[in-house]
Amino acid sequence: MSILTLENVSYTYKNAHRAAVSNVSCQFEEGNVYAIVGPSGSGKSTLLSLLAGLDLPTEGKAVFDGDSLANLNLDRYRRESISMIFQAFH
């Protein structure tokens, strides 16, 4: 059973002409390791930001353990349930 799910998720940055992530659906199961790969500019970092709750989808929804991220205390979610290591953190 999946612990984290994206359902038809899209994200468009303010003042952008097109979506950085468009209509993505995927499931992540607890205990597995996943890799997100793609060329530069394909939306990998944006997708990770959506999974971590740093941004919320402009369309669709991200669901953690049955609850939409839009309804969660995101500080608590990031503190207790998910981690992200940035490539450059300065």
C-alpha cells in the first residue's frame, strides 16, 4: 500500500507560461527506494518540492498516509515524516 501518492498533479510557477509539472500520478510505498530522473529543466526539483510539501500543487493533490498535504500541518509533516537533502543548501 502506498504511503505517498500524487494524483493528477500539476504545478505552474507564478508568471510562468507553462506548467513545470503536468498531470503526474504516482505512488510511493514505504520501505522502497525511488529515483526521479530526467533532463535538466524537466521538473524533477519541482516534483520533489511537491512531495516534501514545500509547494502545493496548482492542480490535483498530494496525499500522505490517506490525508491531503493541503490539510496537514506541513511543518510537522516535514519534521516527522519526510526528508529532503538539497544539492546546494547555501
